[in-house]
Amino acid sequence: MGRCTACGEWNTFLEEIVRKETSGRSGGRQGLGSQGITAVPQLIHQVEATKTKRIASGSFELDRVLGGGIVPGALMLIGGEPGIGKSTLMLQVAMQMKDQKVLYISGEESDLQLNMRATRLGFVHPACYILTETDTDALFSHISQLKPQIVVVDSIQTLTSPHLESAAGSISQIRECAAEFQKYCKEQGVPVFLIGHITKDGSIAGPKLLEHMVDTVLQFEGDHNHMYRILRAAKNRFGSTSELGIFEMRDNGLREVSNPSELLLSQRDEQISGVTVSATIEGMRPMLIETQALVSSAAYGTPQRSATGFDLRRLNMLLAVLEKRCGFRIAAKDVFLNVTGGIRVDDPAIDLGVISAVLSSNEDIPVSQHTCFAAEVGLTGEIRPVTRIEQRIREAAKLGFRDLFVSKFNMKGLEKKDFGISIHPVTRIDQVFRMLFA
Ligand code: TYD
Ligand code: MG
């Protein structure tokens, strides 16, 4: 059918083949129902607490994102664009868990390719099994023989369930295969990582319902042109979603980055205009991030605005504030903004740093490399307070910054002398401007 009779849209129908019941359906699977065992009601506090003990994955960053380790029986989905490093991360984790029997199922690479990758990563774990099988029935029969303690599936889109006729990667196949693993996880208490591809629009390919079925959705993201990769939890039934893990892609695999600030600040000796540093918080972690701005006269009629790692609409808003509230003639200029390191920042505390970088480039006067910023800018040009200011101040002080600009409204209950950095409470942009460039 080309056109939907209900909504009138064209080509919105999706084919879904109704499962045909086969007699050998339960073969190889350890379905509760299929074995005649059913769950019984029990008191919540009587559930064995030993079952909830988390397993360390050997990766500090992954454990942090998961909320302190892998929960037994958890079904976890790892999404990310092709080539971002999902397979590398999971194979590395699989090989790091020395005291666990790990099964790495790959429908994407051959045994030889996996071996090459493992050799490239430099360590081979004696109890890490690989399996290049995509049929779920065959797969579960191997699983029931091997009895692994951790299972990794790379990727859910390559699996096929023989109970359905549709092709691998179709919506009904993805849903069915995920459901089979969900069942397996919950019954056997074995944690399973499913790797999932991401479509162009950024959602994990396959229906949204995959996200409902799993306990944890992790996103692995980063800029292909940069080495940094960020792992964040988009959903986590067993922990907070505000944690994040940072990795660096090396030629021998992913390296964990425990002190991101030092890496994200470009090393510079001389003072250059248009560069500022902001104390932001990503997830739960304070991080110092450098922003670079370039303001130049527009060569063509319409000025260009471009931002990398920062929301372009927010940049336009900040420029409008500068124009209207502070009288800077920026409307006829090209403005380019870049957050270094390929990181995307959503924390509003970067506003003041962005504005200062723009002004510094516009005036061609450098901001001292020992100065940093942590404040939001409002529509009237006022400097607004930001959350967790103490953490930001400490991080800036720890990294040797000498001056920090914050909102005056952040100073309530804070003792300026406590931190070993001089704090400048400000209320309006023009005040900052005068302090920096006058
Ligand atoms: P991969 O894990 O295959 O990505 P995904 O499974 O998400 O598609 O990683 C692919 C990229 O990572 C590839 O372009 C090369 C790079 N890479 C390294 O830089 N160093 C390494 O040690 C490995 C294994 C990969
Ligand atoms: Mg891969």
C-alpha cells in the first residue's frame, strides 16, 4: 500500500512478518516458559542480595558510566556511529575481565579479523571466547554449553532468529533477537552487551522499543577527526545518567582518560587573541575546556556564523546580546567558534568564556592564559550563576589558573580566599569587558 488511509502520508508502511510458530521453537533456548518453570511472587527484601553484586569490567570509565560496575543480568545496549570504536571498546573490555569467562559474538568480523584486532590491542585473555555465528538458535545452544559469565553481541543488527522470515537488520528481527537476549539475561543472570548501529538521524537503528527493552543505553560518541571518545548513559536502570567516560583512541586501542582537562587544553606559550578557557561540568565531572573564536569582517553580504562543539543558535543569541546590550558592532562580521578537542558542550557555564573569546578576537587583545570563566549569560547581558561552582573553582585552581570570573550571585556562602585562585564576581558583560580589555 503506498498511501496510509489513516494519516494520508505516503510510503510510511513498514513490512512486518508475523512470527510463524515452529514446533522446535524452544530448542536451544533457556526460556522460562519453555522449561516449565515460572516465576513465583516473593518479598522484595528476601531477594538474594548476592545477586546484585556488581562485576568490575576492568575499565574504570565504563564502570563509572554503568554506575559502579556491571549488574548481573543486565541487558546493555551500546550505540554509536560506524567506525567510532564500539567493537574496539567491547573487545578490549572482554579481554580485560581476566576472572570472567567472556563470550564475544561477532556477526561482523571473521575469527581471523577478531584475532588480528585482539593482537593489535596487545593483550590476549585466556578465557575470552569468540563466536562468529548469527543464527540465534545456534547461538543459544553454544551459550548453554559454554555457560559464559559475560556475553557481548556485535551487533544486534546482524543476528537472525530462525523463527522469523524477515531479513537480518529488519525491525522485527532486531526486536525478536533482542527479546531472546532479554529473556536469557533475566533468567540466567548473565550480563549481555548488545552493540547497535546508529542511523543518520542519530537514533539507534531499529525501533525505539529496543531502548525500552534494555536496562541501559550507552552512547559512544566523538568526532572522527579527533581522538576523544565519550561514553554516556542515555538510560540507566541501575545508575545515574549524568556520568560519562572519556577515552582516547590510540593506534593500539582505547586509552582511558582520567584527567580530561589536561588533554583538552591546548598547550600554548604565547598569548593569542580569541582563546579562552571555561570551567564546565560534563556529567558529574569538572572539565576545563578551551574555546577559540575568530571574528573578521564579512567578505560577502551576509555574515557567516559557524560553531563546532557549541550550539549555533546559542552563539547567535550571545552575539545578539553583545550587539543590543553592549553596543558591539558584530552583526556585519563573520564569527567562527570552535570548542577544542572535538567535544560538544551543552553546559551553559561556557557562555561567558564564549563571549570573552569573541570579544577578545574582535578587539584583537588576548585574554591571559591564566584566566578562566564559569558563568551563564542572560538575554539582558547579566551574568548568571551556574551549578556546582565550588567544584569548578577547585578544578581551575588545581590546574594552576590564577583568575576566575564567576557570577556575583554564585558567591553566596563562598569564601573567596578558600580556593587559592582569585575569584572575580561580576554582574554584567560590560563589567567583564572593562576588566579584561580596558
Ligand atoms: P571499530 O571498533 O571497528 O568501530 P565500530 O565497531 O564502532 O564500527 O573502530 C574503528 C576505528 O577505530 C577504525 O577507524 C580504526 C580505529 N582504531 C584505532 O585507531 N586503533 C585501534 O587500536 C583500533 C582497533 C581501531
Ligand atoms: Mg564494529
